[in-house]
Amino acid sequence: MKNKLCSRRRFLGASAALAAFSLAPRSILGGPNQKAPGEKLNIAGIGVGGMGAGNLQALASENIVALCDVDTQYAAHTIKQYPKARVWNDYRLMLEQQKDIDAVIIATPDHTHAIISMAAIKAGKHVYCQKPLTHDVYEARMLAQAAKEAGVATQMGNQGHSMEGIRSICEWIWDGAIGEISEVDAWCSLSYYPWGHAGWSSKWGARPKDTPAVPEQVHWDLWLGPAPERPYHPAYHPAVWRCWWDFGCGMMGDRGAHTIDAVVWALKLGAPKSVEATSCGLNPDTHPLSAIVTYRFPARGPLPPLKMTWYEGTRPPRPEALGEELEWPAEGGALFHGTRGKIIAGVYGNEPRLLPLKLHREYQRPPKTLPRVSGSHEMDWVRACKTGGKSGSDFSYSGPLTETCLLGNIAKRVDGLIEWDAANLKVTNLPEANQYVRTPYRRGWTL
């Protein structure tokens, strides 16, 4: 199936409503770069040619004071929209030299999320980073710790976390709507194949052998960042980097960060004790054609142990309870198996339904105990920046969520079972798998 990753941009465009803030004197507010809720944040966008453009549009009520991108041509449409913003190619120079920045939006390729987020945190900036939060498990742990110590407001760009559907799922499950849950299926039916783009594609993940000239507007060394050095090729940039292990986290990072969110939140999951994967089309350079990843989580207080199966490039068997009235959620979703029924929802936890549908129609909904986000996911972050509160998917939550997703990638790379010691960030049964827990950086780059 052809890659349809760009479809996720639709969900950002729908979030135009802005959160309302009550005025408060600055004297009662604390924290770095704190502003009274009636004041505007000065925001810098880093990586503004793709998803970053949509994030900035959702922040129309604030001041966009800086734009940073390693490809000024790819980002030209965004740069044109903000003529007053200073334009940069290197985020390090921007953070060092432009002193009016309060907060940053990061929407670069996955492999540079952590280094840019960490630099911004160390500079005392509030940070909104696209999902997946990081490229490896170690980075996720370090970012969550750094954000907590710095006291900055953070948010990962899994926008479904701010929507109604995921909150309904939590409230229904906590109300006992489908009984005890010991198994969940989650999936994304899309695939990156063919790897590359319409004008060039890789056969079985082989790297391109030709070395075209780097386009004049592309700062290739900055684009590579901490990744191993390799020649420029349009098979990597723009917009086709996510299928390559060195740059992207694959479907597990792309869609898993959305879909597994509902499972982690509703079932109060911590770290898994083991993860096992089988893959089709596995190779050293690109994510596989398809994979099935099985997580096993221990009991959590009164909650039983959980088996979660992630399907990518495919989907689980159709449950009989789905009946003939409902279609599979488009492109992916989650299916919670309870002792009294099931819940099915879409990629973002959207449009949840109790199964069988008779249960959905007759179930008496519990009170809405979780707070609702009145505006966009981005504006939930702005609220946290201005009030000193927490956003819904701040790094203390999205860091562990990202760790869970990326453990699935480690299992895929070894094509087998890994047993996980979360406290020590270590695979205990397969020492060679630990090379993927913390991937080495190219010389000159540090976290």
C-alpha cells in the first residue's frame, strides 16, 4: 500500500479554535519566560516546511518571531507568511543570538528532535516537539528528566491527546463499561513501501548509489545533524526520511505515538516487561514492509497483566462484534478486548464505539471527569507556558509513551524477543540489542 503519511496534516487544520485565558498579574506567576495569560508568547518555529507550518497556523494568536529551516526553498511558503520573523538555518545560532524567544515549535525529522529540544530546554525555552518525541529510548528518558528539572512547559505533537475521543475511552474504561481488559490490538495498515519517492525508490531498502549534487538551498550537514554521514539524495529529503532507520522511527513512531496513546492512558501502563516482533522485508537501512509487535505489561495494582499487539502494514482479524454496521477505522486504530465487551477507535482515539453496538446504544455514560481542551493541542501548550501548569502530553507523559513505542522498533530490528529493564534502560536477554537503546551521535553533536 502506498504511503499516505501526509493525510495526518488534515487533523491540524481542523484545530483552529483558540483557548481563552483570564488575565492574571505577572507577580503571581512563576517559572522561566512566564507571561501573564493576556500577553503573547514569542515563538520560534524550527523545521517549518511541513508539519511545522500547520503547528504555527494553530498559534495565530501569538507572536511568531523566528523561523529556522535547513532548506529555505522547502520552507519558503511558511517564511512568506511571517515577514516580520527572523530567518535562520542553524537552530544553535538562533538560540544563542535571538534573545526575544520564549518558546519553540520543533517539527524537524525524528533524528534531530532530541538534540534541538534539549538545546531549547537548556536555553530556558518552552518546547513543543512533534511526535515521536525522540529517535531512541535513551533520548526520551533524558528529555523528560531535563524538562522536569528546568521547569519549562512542554508538549509532544500527538494532537489526539487533546481531543474528546481519547477522554471518552478513558472514562468508559475506568467506569467498567467493558469489564476487565487483558488484551488490546492496535494497528496502522499503511506501509512506507516503496521506500523513497515517486521519482526514485529503493529495491528492498538498498541505499541509493548515485550522489547528486546538494541543492544550493539545502544545508545538508545541518540536516544530517547527529546521524551517520552519508551523501545527499532526494530519497531522504524532503518528506521521505521516515522510512530510513538513521532518520525516522517508522510507523511505530509516526502512528504508534498517536494510537498507543489511548492504550497507555486508559490502562495506566508503565514500561513493558518484554516486547517481541516478527517483520516482513527487514533490512539494515529501512523499516520493514510490515511487522507484528507483541508487548507484555505487568499487572498495575488491581489491573491485570496486559498483552498489546501492534500491527503495522496490516491489521488484526476483524472481530465478530464489529458486525456489518461498522467499517474498520480508516488507516488504523485500537481495539480493547474486555470481559463484557469491546471498544474500537480510530488512529487518534477518535470516534470510539462500544461493541457490540447494542452496548454502545444502551450504555449509560459516566460523568466527564477529565478536563476538556477548549482549543487546539498547540494552544493547550500555550496555556501551560503562560500559567505554569502542565499540558496534556508534556514530556513527563510523552517521554515514557515514546519509550514504549521505540522499544517496539528495537524488537523489530532484532526480529525477536527483548526483555526490558526499564530502571536501567537495558535489554537483559539480548546484549546486542542495547546498541539501539542509545544510538551513537556523529562527531560534533551531543545531547
